[in-house]
Amino acid sequence: MSVSADRLWTEDQWREFVFDLVTLGYVKWLDVATIVLGELNPPQVGTSMTGKKWQKTYGKGTTWQAVKKWLYGQPLGCRGCGVLIKLEADHIVPKEEIGDKADRLENMQLLCKRCNAKKRPSHTKAGKTFLTAEAGLMWLRLHHRPPGYEEFKKLCRDYGLTMADIRFQEAWALAEWLRAAGRYP
């Protein structure tokens, strides 16, 4: 299987796929809307970027105001690809390179989860597919419908997922639940 198989899908194919998930009863339209709305919620920078390290630079009691001004001033969407979902506050220059100096607003940007993962040396295959790892796991399971766990694991590896096997086993739980309900071959 091509690692970029999901990148080749059209908007119509994705629409049909989600429609099928609803038709098959895997999710309801309310579930789809709930997930999309939740993923549009901006990252929780108020809790992660207002601690003591940040207060040393921006002042106790005024850090949130500085962070909020930074957040509201960000361009629309991920700086890497422009999507609006799964945004994360990212250090432009990593902490590993510059230590505490990394925790400065001028060193921060908003990236989606996928674009953020692509930056990490440990995630060499990140970004070769369109989907995030957790979405890729479910796409492989629900679109390709492997008959057993070993076939699913092979699909995951062929797709380029580099996580530990335990993550594949966790994702396979949906197949087991559907099988127990008589809804998976």
C-alpha cells in the first residue's frame, strides 16, 4: 500500500467515507459535529504558557495578558498547512537547542498536530500521509477492513506508522467491539 494513499482521496471520497460511517452506525452526525467542533477549539495556551518560567519573562499577574495578545494575533490556521483543527503551540527553536530561552512568545507558533510531529527527528515518517497517527489507525481499520490483527498491524507498518505495537492493539479494540456486536467480519 502506498504510504500516501489517503492523500490521493478527493473531498467527495472523504465525504462518502464519513457518510458510510454514519450509515453503518459507527457514529452519528452529532458525534461527527461534536468531534469537529472540539478540534476547532484553539490550543490551551493559557495553562501551558503561563507557568513560573513564563512569569519570569512576562511578569506574575500579566503573563496571561501577553499570551492572550500573542494568541489572538496569530494568523488563521496552522503555519505549516493552514488547517484549523488540532492546533498546538509549538516552539520554533526547540527547548533542547536553547533551553529556557525557548519559552518566549516570539519563539512560538501554532502548528497542527501533524505539522508539529513532522518537526521531530524521532518522527521521520510524519507528514508522509495526510492523517494524524490516531486518524490513520482508524482509516486503515475502517476503510481496508483487515480480517485480523496481524493484517491490521502489517497495514499500519506499510502505511508508515512507527509507534509501538501496543498502539495498534489498542486501535484494534474497535474491531473486537464491532465483532462482538456482530458488525465486523
